[in-house]
Amino acid sequence: MAIRILLEISDMDGDESPEIAFYHYDEDATEMMDYDYSLYASSSQANGRYDVISEDAVEAHGDGDIDTYDEKLYLQLADAFAQFKGFQSKR
């Protein structure tokens, strides 16, 4: 089973602190709007350290249980992905 996640950096709530959105797609999705579910991470202190998930995290590491470890994985991914915010394509 393929795991397809689109990540997006955007200031969704207008507080000048960008959120990281996660859009999850199943294997059959062919359009960007065909995602199954989405959630986002935000920084409660507006310091670039992501510590809040918009809703319950989804099962992320394959143990069949949705728990704080799943949330931690999403927050770690958000922290890592935020480092790309200055990336400019050279194409």
C-alpha cells in the first residue's frame, strides 16, 4: 500500500505564523482535491516550533492505535518540513 501525503506551508489563519498542512491521498487519487483527509500543525508560540495538531492525528506508524506517538510524528515532520520554507525552485 502506497502512502501519499502532500505537505503545504501556508499562513491559514492570518496570524503571520505559517501552518503546515498534511493532505492524505489514497492510491487511486488522480487530482489534488481528491485527498481523503487533512490536518495541520501550528506553532502556539509563533516561533516556528510546531506543537499543535488541528485535530486528532491519524494512525501514522502502523500499530493500529491512534495515540500521542502519532501526533509526535506529525509534529516532527512539520518541524522538518518548515526548514524548506525558503526553498525556491531553479527550474
